[in-house]
Amino acid sequence: MLDPIAEMLTRIRNTQRAGKNEVVVKASNLKLAIAKILEKEGFIESVLKETVDNISNLKITLKYYRISNVKKVPAIKHIGRISKEGQRIYVKNKEIKPVRKNYGIAVISTSKGVMTAAEARKNGLGGEYVCEVW
């Protein structure tokens, strides 16, 4: 496991493709902050931090839209890591662009904490461009 954030995003992507409702990943403060942003923006239903035998996990309940009685569509169409372990991507507040013409969000890790790109732009902050979701 080289990049735990990329692993979390991949688990979310794979779980949605399989049509499952929940995914469990190892907990960290950064993963919890990213999951809380996804919950606040309406891409996932809920996130819960659980501790069992001194091991903390995040239980993420995924969100689907019902098309018919048998068909459901995931709320997340794309979730991808931008800044990677081998090449970190940093942006200034003036360089932050809207994602998919404001239909998606970007997650930025700033000096004031993890926030969406819109919040970072509003607060005049730059930082590490963690991931994009739409």
C-alpha cells in the first residue's frame, strides 16, 4: 500500500461498480476529512469511524439514485487521485479551476485543513490538489 488515499478512492470506485452499499477502509485523519467532504457535497450517504480491537476503520455508505425498481446509478461518476506519491501537485488560489463546469468538486489540502476547491478559492488558500469527484 503505497498511497492510502488512492487506495481509498479505488475501493470506493470498485465497490460502486460492484453495486455494494458499504465499503470499509483503514482510518486516518486525511481519509476522514475527504470522506466528510464527500458526504457534505452529497456524493456518499454517510461516513462512520469505528474502532474494533484498537484498529480504526471508516465505514462509508455509498449513495445511489434509483432509475427503476431494479436499476440504480451511483452518485459518483468519476473519482480520481490527482496529486500522487511520485508527483505532488500544488495549486495557488488563483490557479484553482472549476471541475466539470461546477458539476464536480476538487478536494484541496490547505494549511487551514482539507476543503473543496470552491472553499479554498473563497478563503484565498492554495494547497495540494488531492482528488476530483463528479
